[in-house]
Amino acid sequence: MCDDGTMTDRRAPAEKSWTPLTEAGRGLLDAVAADPGSVLLALDFDGTLAPIVDDPADSAMAEESRHAMSRMDGKLAIMAIVTGREVAAVRRMTSVDEVPGLEHLVVLGQYGVERYDAASGALRDPEVPESIRIAKGRLEQLIDELAQHDPRDAGCRIEDKGRAVALHTRRAADPAHALTTAVPRVRQIAEELGLHCEDGRNIIELKSAVTTKAQALRELIDEVTPRVVIMCGDDLGDVPALDVISEWIGQGHPGARVVSYSDEQPSMADHADIICDQTEGISAFLEALADQVCSTK
């Protein structure tokens, strides 16, 4: 459980800002200021560091968040992006290798299957399974069938994520209807190919490895043995990692679950110690965090 297990101040986040909801959230900045070098900061990418866009290929990290993270780079125990995206995509969208400021960033992609360490250049990049290649073709056929059967479902698209493939309905004529229609068919494909389904905001994803962000986060905790652990996320795929933070706090350690809140996924408020107004609120939170880290002598 996290603190007393209840949301003490259930309310919407301040516009373009952030609001602590629990004792853990209210005490976080003081805990960070006490020892920045013991802090593990993990962050989801889409919907957290980057605004959700119609075409995932057009996604880009918010400059304000990048600036705040660059201020903390090298000053924390570890700062990591934990995402369902491929490492290669995140490297491109953060400009980690081209623009100075994130020289110590760690990227755990595909829910931790891939890993990139900016400081050393070390890359963990397993081969893509054949089942994912087959699933991509099956999903492409599916979106054609959906569009032909019902015009409300026209406009779905497929995103190739390397070791995963996703069906997006955000650009469909009726995104909610398209998702409801597609999900049973996608789950059937997953079962036939031995793949795992991951649900999200107007998306259902098939991945080859039954890995979660919780496993990726535990890997980081075991690696650096932090005193303070923070996880920032926005969607259902982040919940397992947020639950790790809940356990961490329940064991008496400082930390917080930081949620980039959207009306598209209102249940995420139930997993927050700090709630932010989407990516702009996350940027404001990271700036406040950086102020604490950088003010420490």
C-alpha cells in the first residue's frame, strides 16, 4: 500500500502544473533535496514526456521536460526512460545522442527488453521474433476489414515497434467504437501467435515478451540501490511500475507515483501520489524537482 492507501485530496491537477495528493507526494521534494544522489527517476515517454499525437512517428519530447532533465543529468543515482517504444525511436525523439544535456540517460525500451546507456554507448538489442512480423501482417489485414465493414472504424493504423506491434484507433472516425471492435480480434491474433496484449489509450499492442515496466523498474532499483524512487506515467501500461512504487513507499521508503493525467484514462488518478496536468504538468513537476536537485550544495 502507499501511505494509508487512500487518496487524501482527490481533485484535478492544477492547470499546466502538478498537485500532490498523498503524504508521499507532499514530502517528495524534501526527500529529494536531502540526498539527490540517491534518487532513481524513471519516466514513461508517450503521454508523459511527449504529448500524445495522432501519428506516433511524429512524437517528440517536450522541450521543457528535456531542459529540466538536463539540469539533473549526472546528479541523480539514475535517470531512465522506461517505455514500450523501441530504444532507437526514443534516442531519436529525445536527441540524446545529438543534443548535449542527457549524457547519463538510460533508456529501457520495449518494457525493458532493450536497453541503452548514453554514458557508455552500451546497447542491449535482441533479435525481433518472427511472430511479431506475422502479427504485423495480420493487423494490417484487420484494419482493412474493419474499415470495409463499418465506416466508424476507418482510419485505424499500425505502429511497428520492433519487438511489438500496435493497433491505434486515435485517427479512426470513431476511436472508441473502433477500439471496442478491434480488441477481440487482436486478442485472438495474440492467442494464435503466442503473443501478449497490452491495453492503452486508443491502442492495443502485441508484444513478444511478457515483460512489464515493473520488471524494468525493479532492474534499476537492484542496480543502483536508491533511497528515493520516482515513477512518472500516464497509462495502463505504467500501472505495474506504479505499483512497485506503492510497495516501496509501504516499506517505509520515500518516493512517489507521478501521473500525467488525461480524461482519456481517468482511472489513472487512483494510482497517483502526485497528479499532473498532462505533459505540461509533468514539465512543471520536473522543473520543481530540478530546482531541488540543483539547489543542494
